[in-house]
Amino acid sequence: MNRLNRDEIAQRVARDIPEGAYVNLGIGVPTLVANHLDPAREIFLQSENGLLGMGSAPAPGEEDDELINAGKQHVTLLSGGAYFHHADSFAMMRGGHLDYCVLGAFQVSVKGDLANWHTGAPDAIPAVGGAMDLAIGAKQVFVMMELLTKQGESKLVAECSYPLTGVQCVARVYTDVAVFDVTPEGLAVREIYSDIGIDALRDLTGVPLVDATQVRRAA
């Protein structure tokens, strides 16, 4: 089965972020989105450690240890970018000032519930960070993840079995196989990137999927 790699998923997410948007990219894979945003479009990236106007990753050898994102990765600062207090950053996140956030996930339910901070395993280290604030504070929540776990289980589920980060907060899920919209009618397949059909995708996820009219097979 054909699949997108993580950079290709990030590139697909970047295409859906409009000009003028204020966006937070969650720790981990979502930070790759910054490398694929069109520089001709003015998009404002916010980092929860107190940074607005974040750019892409620096070229090798040009890293500045004073310029890092919430995941402690080196970033660049665009012209006009600003630093501010951590508390002000969370006020921005909680106050509805972000248009989008892009988060990773362990599970997303058909209702848009999000679980991305703890698997519940006894030896797991909980790492919620600002995800709960972003999940309820951003106007739209996008999730970026592989569709299946390493064990081959679907991360799209009828109900999350892991501790929740947010309830009915996810608007769209970008995976290596397909893009899904969370709708009142259920999960709607927006695009399919693999060489499988909608019925095989239903079998793969194990959840009901709406065969949306805008479904197209990627070239």
C-alpha cells in the first residue's frame, strides 16, 4: 500500500493553512509544517514558549541556541517576529487568538475526541504540555499522524481508550493514507493518497466512513 512520508503529510497540511492565519505547530511531527509553508504567504507561527513569527528550521551551521521552539528544536525568526512571556503565550492560546493548531495524536475518535498526551501504560511518561490549551483554544484543530500504529492498529477509533486531551475538538485529520474531516455525519474521507478504495479504507480503520462527494484519488 502506498503511503505518504512525514514530510509529504506536512506539505499537505501546509497547503490548507490560509494567508493571514495565526498557527501553533505542536511538538514533534507537526513542526515539519513550518518547512513547507509558502514564503509568499504571510502566516504567523506561534510557539508556546513565547515566540510569534517563527520561521522554518535553520540551515546546518546557522543554528542559534536562543531561537528554539517548544520542542527545543532550532528555528528561525521572520522579520517582525517577537518574543514574550510564557504566560502571555498561554493567554494567546487560551483566549481564542489562534486560528489553527496542528497536533500529533495517539488516537482520534469519530466524534473528534483527541488523545495525544498519555497512552495509559504504567511505564509511559505523561507529556501533555500545552496540548489541552491548544485543543480548546484554537479555532480549528488539525491532527497530523500516521493512520496505523506500529502494531498495525488504527489510530482512528470509535471511542478513545487513552486519556483525552480534548472532547470533540478535532476538525480534520491528515494521515499517510488519507485526509478525514470530522462532520456531524461522521468521519468524511476528503482525499485518498493510497492505492486502496473507500471500502478497503473502512476495513483498515474499522470505523464507519462517509464517502464524501469531494473524495478524490491523489495523482
